[in-house]
Amino acid sequence: MSMPVDNIELLLPFKAEYVSIARLTVSGIASRMGFDIDTVEDIKVAVAEVCNRIVSIGSKLSKYYKINFAISEQSLKVLFTCEDKSIRCIFNNEDAELAVSIIKALMDDVEFCTDGSYILSMTKSIGENM
Amino acid sequence: MSGELNIKEENLGDSIEVYLDGEVDIYTSQRLKDKLYGIIEKNQLDLRINCRDLSYIDSTGLGIFVGALKKAKQNGKSIYISELKENIKKLFMITGLDKLFIIEE
């Protein structure tokens, strides 16, 4: 991935009612970047699936989780982080099967289990959809 | 703050039609679950879910549809899903749920 031109960060409480804020935010960013309407919808759905999972798991140590949107000319990379390091590999359960299929199908590149510094990263390239 | 979801039901005699209007997400899905499960338990009829005004659904909502279908099947009944928007139909195809439900145009 090329170096991000801009970064936008969103800090959200572990509450279901705020997942819609992530959806609205990423829709705005992806539209601004020039993704077509269908792709904006895809990215929105994928981001919300991760937020749902994080919120469902919850945290006793952290009040918030963070979403970083790294905007480059070629792609949008969405990185989920949380100070609570116990929140890692969040899609390992069988009941996450639907969410995993959706995320894999809608995004170009997804890192479900990372080296531990973040929860998950997903990337959508502009070139592959335009 | 979160998306709104309005649920209406109509008894068609041989089935119950449920109209979904708005967004089914992690915040609104519990209400959908209570409604669908309640209808299935109360009525021994097929369920028709009209999605004409459903603008968004996530895996939480799809999981509720699957749970509702299991309950309906226990009573020998089916679930019909109609008027899906393209973005939502795509999720049914990705997850293979288009083969599980009876999808109508």
C-alpha cells in the first residue's frame, strides 16, 4: 500500500448505538475518495461488521476502541485498535461465520489475526473498482 | 443516533407478512428478533418478510432471519423474503442464505 495522504481517527465507546457513527463516517470518507456508490456500501457493511464484533466482545479495561482511516490515492485502509490487548483475533468463533464471509467478500485485503499491535486491518483499493 | 427500524405485520390469512422499514443493525436487531420469534410462536403460518423499505442489514440481522427460519421449520412452515434491494440481495448471495430462504422479487 502507498503511504497515506491523510488519516482520520474515530474513537468510539463499546456501545451498539454508536456503530452507526462508524458507518456514517466511513461512508463519507469513501465517497469523498471517489469510490462508487456500491463500493461505498460494501466498505460500510464490512466496517460495521468489525464494530459489531468488537462491541459484542466488549472490554473491562478500555472504554473506547479506535478506528483509523488511512487515505491514500490508491486505497482506503481501515485499522481497528484498542488499548485492551485481550481483544485480538475477534472472528475466531463459529458464530462469526456470516460476518467473516461478508468481510472477506467485500474487502480486497483483510488481516483477521495480527501481530498484536492492532485488532484487525482491512483495505479497499480504488483501482480495482473503478 | 442509530438507524431507525419500523416493523409492521399483517395477517394475510394463510401467512403473516412483516414489513421492515429502516435499518437492521446490532442496535435494532433485538427488537426484530423479539418480533419475528413472537409471530412464529403465536401463529402456525408461513412468514413473509417484505424488505422493500429495508435499507441496511448486517450479519446480526441475517442471523436472526436464520434463527427465525429454524423456528418456522420446526412448525413445518417457511419464510419468504421479498423485494430485497440489490445491496442486501448481495449479502444473501455472499453468505449463501439465498439458497436457504425462498427469495421473491
